[in-house]
Amino acid sequence: MIAYLKGKLAHKDRTHVIIDVQGVGYEVKISLQTYDALADGIELCQLFTHLQIKEDSHTLVGFHTMDEKYLFLDLISVSGIGLSTALVMLSSFSSGEIRSAIMNENIGLIQSIKGIGSKTAQRVILELKDKCKKDTLFVEAGAASHDKSFGVKHEALAALVTLGLPRVAAEKSLDQLLKANPDATIEQLIKLALR
């Protein structure tokens, strides 16, 4: 897995960028949020990435912030939303607006995004509403330790899902483990969750 790329911005387009990392050019799909965050004339940049591997393609997607990456991962976990649709969603509205629409059950806003019908909008709200509320409350708790725990939880969750654990079960387990061990590292959480 490629967690992030840091290098020279060789090419910038509304849908993708090419980042030169020590002589190797990586083509990375991006949303308009990330496009806007990459100022014109910038030479060095860092994007957090997600690598999607399919039979016929390997696609690298980049994000300016971890928050945008986490929302993207949540969106593609919903049945009926693929990589392209999730990028369209992140290009249409900010991460905060999408989370707010999900938490407030604003089907109209989600349905206004190209490629999202009423059933898919309802599925997004149903599957992500509680998760968005929990994540937002966790981040708004404010302290740096909470922000650190938020990132640690998401990294551990991604690892557990990759290892084959069901997402819901892994998430419940991590919530309990973080309450008991708020300063646990990613590695410690993964080991404890696998027991």
C-alpha cells in the first residue's frame, strides 16, 4: 500500500496530477478539493493516497488531507459507490458538507450529485450516518490526543479490514480498545483486536 507521495508536482489537471518522486512519475486521480488545495506554482507537494487494485487496473487516488481520504474510504465502502462516484462527490461538495448532509439526512443534497440516485443516497445515509456522527464528535472533542486517536483508529481499522475482519466488528472492537487504552499505538490496537 502506498500511504502518501511526496515529491515535485510535474503536472496538474482538474482530475489528476503527476508527482515526480525521485525520477518516477506517479499519476494520481484527485478531487476538485485537492486540486484547489494545490496552489498554482507549487513545486513540492504531499498527497495521502489510496491504491485500488482491480483485475484490469491499478488506480492511485490522492488527497490533500487525511480527513478527505477517510471520507473517501467511507464512501467507497457503501454498495453502489465506486472510486469515480466518490471522487465526484468530493468534487461537488466539501468533506464537511457531505458529512453534514449525511448526519442531517439531507437526501436532496446527496441526490443532487451526478450519478447518485435516491436509493444510493438513502444507502449512503443509512450506512454512514452513525459513523459520521461518531467521527465528528471524536474530532470535535478538541484535544490533540483525541485527534491522534482518531487517526490511529482509522489506520488500525484499515489494517484490520485488509486482514479480513468485518468492518463493523473491527470498529466495535477498536472503540472498546481505545476507551481502555487511549494511548495505544496502531500496532498494539491491531494485536489486541486480533486476539
